Amino acid sequence: MKSAPGQALLELALCAPVVVLLMLGTVATVQVATARMGLESATQAAAEAAARAPDAATALAIAHERFQGVVTDYPLQSATVAVSVGDFRRNGHVTASSSAGIDIAWAALLSLPSQLTLRSRAADGPASTRCIHGECGVREYSRRQP
């Protein structure tokens, strides 16, 4: 088979945009997945830290500090955590809920929103993984005496 002059250049011109869009989509997906894992890790760390605190006031301070310490390693913006310690007794429940934004404005070419909001929830209770309020995969921990 003999190819016409410039055929390879034409094929490159047709295929290159599709390949670039696929690469951008992959990078955006990885960035969002990394941010989500980071938010879940930070929320989990906050719930665990609060469960091990000696009292309720200390639990809130330690949980916020631990959350901020973990979340700084991930591409998250305006990350916030809310910790509920209940009556803070042995075998009680500590719940941490968080939200954060992720900026993917650089992927506007893919018709994606420029900002996504991620949410996570971790609860302290008997050690298991189960569904809580329709969210599966929430890991729970027992509140232990320090």
C-alpha cells in the first residue's frame, strides 16, 4: 500500500486532540480521587484522635488539629471538619464530618466544573465497616479510655 503525501500528518492532526482529552480526563480523575482519599483519611484521623482524648473539650481540639495536619498533604481547599462527641462516655460515639473543595479549573476544556465539593463522614463505635445513613464503607472505632 502506498500512502498519499501528508497522510501521516493528517492522521496525527485527527488523533492528537482525542489523545490529549483522554490524558486530561485521566489526570483530572486521579486528582479528584487523591483529594477524596485525603479527605477521608483526614476525617478518619480526626474521629480516631477524638475517641482517644481524655475529655470532650480536648477531643474537639485534638480532632481539629489532627484533621488539619493530615489534610495539608492533599490538594484540598477550604477543608472543614465538624466533630460531635455526644456525652463522651465509654462506648459512646464520636462522629466527624468534613467537606472540602478541589479546584479543577485547569480541566475546563473537558466541560467539567471548575470546583468540586467533597464530603466525608467517620463515626466512632464498635470496630467494623458498615453502612451509616446510606454511606457504605464508613469505618467505626471504639471509644477507649486513655
